[in-house]
Amino acid sequence: MINILEISFDGLAKSDYNRRKLQKQRRKECAKFLGKYKLILYSRNKKQVNYAEKEAGNLEVFHIANNNLSLTFEVYRTAVNIMKANHIDIISTTDPFACGFVGCLLKIRFKVPLNVQLHFDYFSKYYWIDRWQMKKFFGFWLAKMVIGCSNTIRVVSVLQKRRLEKIIGKRKLIEVVPTPVDLESMNPFQLNADLCAKYRTSNQTKLLLYVGRLEEIKDLAGLLKAFQLVQEAYDDVNLLIIGIGSEEAKLKKISIDLDIDRKVLFLGSVNHSEIFSYYHGADIFVISSKAEGRSTVLTEAALSKKSIVATKFLGAQELIVNGQTGFVVDVGDYKAFAEKVLILLNNPEMMREFGEKAYEHVSKKIEKINDIKILVHLWEETVKTVAGY
């Protein structure tokens, strides 16, 4: 069994207990197939945090948090100490930026192979288009440098792999390992069928549902414009928005300016144990992102038998059969987005049929999606890239 040091930004640092518990369960499942599993989880936080905990016999997690420029150095320093104290066969990082930069430094210093995980479509033009010019230049350069330094790469969708191959060629092993989906929470006996009832003004009210971060890359401003057109033509419909993020105040103002604030309900962060009840209770799942990776929420919505309207990011193109399990429209085309939503709202039988076909389509992929051994196998193959192995 191989020994691994993984470095990851703690994206769930502010999430509810159930989300963090699920993440821990996945780490422990992964640890069963490894020798030593050392994980550095870092986050930006005003309160400085620095401690280690053993989550399993061979799994040790090092938590690091501060809001200073020294955060990356602290991650590097901790990683160096781990490398000196343990025999580590491989380094894996979960992004090509700060994580990846530290990974490159460790690879050079300790002559250990590097695996870089790309959970997002970082090379989409939409990921960089609205960013400060210097940050755009430096970030894109850093990502390409880290990718060049890596021995192997993990991506989360087939289309993401094809895009990356166009950029760097086929000289590196690029493996598709989708993000796991929580199937236990989808147990029908655990669903609260009445959870969404309070958001319906009548028995005829339809509910659109969005789940995700409230960030600019998600183009929720475009979604609100589309919803304005939808409710003008179909009055008895509400939009539920689940998630938090830096755009929340801006989006609430937009909904007021568009005079749809009575029908757009910002529900904030929802406990993970309840999220599938919202999928179950809604009528159509909507997502308007400019760029994504695989998009776990799309998989969850499909497995909840929801018809879907999405923009044409990589994950949507891979998971949705356009015109059969949902609709996919061009990024930023909020008029086309509204038209597709209205087609479903005005055709309940099509809505139901799309949901059934979405479930069938994604169910065929779920076994591979949740197979943690695929990632472990990639790490094992990464170790073999070292000359003389």
C-alpha cells in the first residue's frame, strides 16, 4: 500500500455537521486502501487554527487556518515536517493554485511524484473572463505551471479531460474520477415530502430549485432575468435558491429591481440531511453556471428524478441528454433558458418523463462515480511514474 500526503483547501470549513461528517466518511473509506494517509486541510479564517487529529488508524488530518499572507507558507512548512517524519510515496493536491504550488515545491525538494486534482473547469474562458487582469494572467500561468509539473492529473468529467488534452497534449496520464454522491441521504424513507409545501401558494404552484454557491461564476443574475420572463408567462411559479456566497446581497437587490422578490426565496444554507427533500419537493432543477466541473448537484437532481434546465458547461453536456432528460442552453442566453423552463411548466407529462429518463441515464454512471478505488488506483499509477520504480 502506498503512503500519501494530500493537500486540500477546506471548502466545507463553514458547512453544517452532516456535510463535514460525509466528507470524513469518504476519507476513512479511502484510507482503507492506503498505507499512511496524511491530509492537510487549510482554510482562510480570521481565527487562527492549527491542530492535528487522527481520524483513523492510518489517517491523520492537519487543520490550518488563518487570514494572513503567511497561510501558504504555513501549509508548506507543515508539509515539509510531515515529509521529513514519514516515508511518503506521492503528493496529491486538490487545485492547481496554492495547493498545487506547494505540491510542486515538495516534489522538487523530496523527489516525490505529484498528482493534481482538478475539481473545476479552470481552463474555461468563463472562469477567467471577469477577473482582474493581473490575477487572470498570474492565475492562468500558475495553473499551467502546476499542470506541467504534475506526474498525473485527476479530472471529474470526460469533456474536461478532452479540453485539458488540447492544452497539454496526451503526454500525461489524465484520469476521470467524478466527485462522489451521497446516496444514503436519498433514502425515500428519510425524505420529508412536505418540506416544500410551505413555498407553494396553491396546489397548482410550481417550484424551480437552484442549489449551489452564490458566486459570480454561477451567473445567478442571468437566472433571475430568465425567471422574470418565466413568471410573466406563468404566474404561479416560485424560485427557491439554496446556498450562500459573496453575491447574496447583490442578487437580492436584483430580484427587487426586477420586481420578482416575492417569488424568489433565498433559503440560505440548508442542512445536508434535508437537501434531498428539496430536490424531491421541487418541480424543475435549474442551474445557470458559466463554468463547472462535473457538478454534483446535477447528479443529485437527476437521481431525484427531476427534469433539468442548465447552461452549456462541461458537466451539463455530459450528464444531460438535451431534449430527453433536460434542456441545455448557451451560457448567458437567459431568454432561451426561460423558454425551456416554460416548455416544461406547460407540459407536466414531459416534465415527469424527463425526470424519469434523467434518473435512468445517471443511474448507469453512479457505480463508477462512487468507486473510491478509482482514485486510489490513479495514485498508485502516479507512484509508478517515478523512474526505476
